[in-house]
Amino acid sequence: MSRRLVSSPRFRSLRALLGACGVVVAGSFALAGGFGGGGGNGFFNNVGGVKIDADGVVSDSVIADRGEYVELLRRAIKPAEGELGDSTEMRMVSLKGLEQAIRAANVKQTDELPAEIRYLAGLQRIQYVFVYPERQDIVLAGPAEGWVVSETGDIVGITTGRPVLQLDDLMTALQTSRAAGEGYGISVSIDPTQEGRVRYNNFVSRLTAQQLRAATAQVLEGAKQAMGQQQISLTGVPAESRFARVLVAADYQMKRLAMDLQEAPVDDLPSYLDMMARRRSARGGNVEPRWWLACDYEPIARSEDGMAFELRGQGVKAMTEDEFVTAEGGVEATGRANPIAQQWADKMTERYEELCSAEPIFGDLRNLMDMAVVAALIDKHRLVETSGAELPLLTGAEPMGSLVWPVPRSLSTQCSVMKVGNNLVLTASGGVQVDSWGVIENEQVDSMVSVTRSKADSVGMGRWWWN
């Protein structure tokens, strides 16, 4: 995170809300933002195994419903053909050409566009940004391949299983970047309400030591009902966008992995609860760890003339910090981290590359971060003006309709319990922070980026993407 954001009083307050899976032990409970509530609506209502009903209640998608949804997607989405379906380490996408292809399709909604446009020619990361003033163009480049609909309904690469970038998300990133830079970044936070924490503390204070040790279904249900619905807070992007939906789903899936609500789909990623049990360790009092997912890039490489940029690094990391829960149900950051919570965050970060394929929502989140960083670069260096590119559809100067998703507002509390010595540990909330402008504050000149730009030149290709 940049100092500019951290120094803001409002951002410090936001960080206090960016909880991720806080835990209370030593005779107390903490609770996880879990999934409960009604079914989804709409053909495209699932992202990362998550759906949202018309009232904004988030829930886990039912396997039977998901199967029907996947079959509908597979019938509707045309697979990549010919060279577009090839796997390549470097596919170029011309923003000028993309804009022209969208216009030539002559449709009013992005979901009516051909699949190759909606899925940005199969790009799976943005590694480079090239500027060509002589052609009035900006080009994005990175690894790509053909796509398929996975068993979970994600649009992923044929061989890697990593999700492809989506046009709707790119448009959201480009259209909100300036506001994100002037405000407090892009974030989601899922937290118990202050009133819910007070009700929960009152409930726990009435339990006997025997009830705490037993943790019966009745006790767990009482704790869940006392905490009530947890609230979802979004900043920086429209709450009805797919971008917002991915933030919420990624936050939720991180929480499930940390709190043993879902088995990790990769090796050597135990849950936080497992790690605590192995150490026979517990934290006492009202101090809880929280986790959040944040940007993790190396310095941006830039050519001397500012016509080429390279994004370097994994893109995403897990972070943690202890927070103190007051008697009134408020939370205060402590500036310290529980060592076991830090170890779990480090494990999550180490396994993130594998998770991008095994649990595509994490790859989807990284795609969003790539796009947000690229959009910030374009704004910071005024690349649209420098290139002379005309991109009114992509940048929102000329509005185009897109799918409107139900706004995620709340989710019900779900408990997961484990005994640590004589204590009980139950689960709590989460967050994501995308500080794209903080990432681009750190740039360094590298002449090799210009060499790559020269090799990527598209003269004579005659289409909006090429390998």
C-alpha cells in the first residue's frame, strides 16, 4: 500500500474494516462470514461458485444449479478456433482494434458480443503495455490460449485452467481508474456489524464453561444467530459490476480456506485452524487476526521513452494484522500480527500461482489487479492522449450496456469449530484491497522493454489481436 493512501484518516478507518477471518479464543467465539440465503437469478449469476439473490444476499451456488448453469454456458459460448485457440506466451491485443471490433459488432450490450471479444482473445495476464503513436494505438500483451467452460462455470484456458481476462472487467478498470487514484483505491470488506458483535459477546457471556467446551449444535446456532448477517462494503467500482462480484467471491473463498470450511485444492496449504491445533496454541482476550488479499508487484519496468511498460511479480499476496475488538463491538488495528496467522498468510502467498488454476476465482482476482494497474498506468502517463488512440467505448465516453449483477450486500454467519487445548476457535470475516496507484508509484527504467515492444509490432497483421 502506498504512503499516500495509508496517511489518509479515512483509509486508516477503511483498513480497520478490511477484516479477514478474525478469530477470538480462550473461552470466546469468532464467526465467519459464511453463505446462507436464497437462490440466484439470471443466466450469468454465478462467479467463483458464488451467487447473489435479488436482495443482495450472497450464498454458495448449489451443485445441481451450477451444473445446469455450466451446460447453458457451454452451449452459448463459442470456443476459440484456429490460431486464436493456440497457446502462446505472448499474444498482443490492440485497444484501437478492440474498440473497432466492438463497434463493428453493432450490438448494444457487451454480453451480445462474440466470445473472442468478451474474453479478450484469450489473454490470461497482462504482462506488457506498448504505445504506438504512429498508429494511434495502445497494445496489451501477455500469455494466452483458447478457452473452455470449466465444471464450476469459469471461463478458463484449455491447458492451464487459469481464467481468461474479460472485457467487462477491463472496461470497469479503465472507467474507474481516475476515481480510484483520487480516492481510496478499490476494496471489498465483509464484516460483522457492531450491533452483531455486541449481541454475540452477550450471548457468549451467558454460556457456561461446559457449554463452551462442548460446542453443541445448539450453541453454534445460537452464536450464529447472535452475530446475524455480516455486511459487505465495496469501494472504487460499481457494486453491480462483475468486477465487484469477483472481489466478493475471492474474499469469501480465501476465508473458507483459512477457516477449514473448504479443503484446499493444492498441496501444503493447511487451514489456519489446523495450524493452530498442531501448535496447541490459542490467542486470548479480544485480539483477533484478520487477513486480506493485496497487490504484490515488483517495480514496473518502463522504457526510457515511456512507450513500453512491463508488469512484474506474482500480482497478489495475502496479508494479516491483529485487531482489537472493543466492548462496544468496534474494531481497532493493533499494527501487530499473530505469528501463526502470518504463517498462514505466507502459505497462501506461496501457493497463489497454483491456486489460480485449482481455484479459478483467485486467478480472476489477479486478472482484475492486472487490469487495475494497467488502467492506472494509462491514466498516470496519459497514454490515450500520447498515443492519439480514440477509445470512447472502452473508456466510457460513449456508454455501452453491460450485464447488471445483483448488488452484494450481506451474507449469513457460518461457524467452523476446533478445540485447541481447553479453548474453542470459531471463524470470522475478510477483505481485498487493490491499491493500483500505489503499485505504479514504483517504476524503473529498463531498455529491454523497448526491445520487446519492437518485436510486438503488428504492421501487416490486419486484425486486432496477434501472436
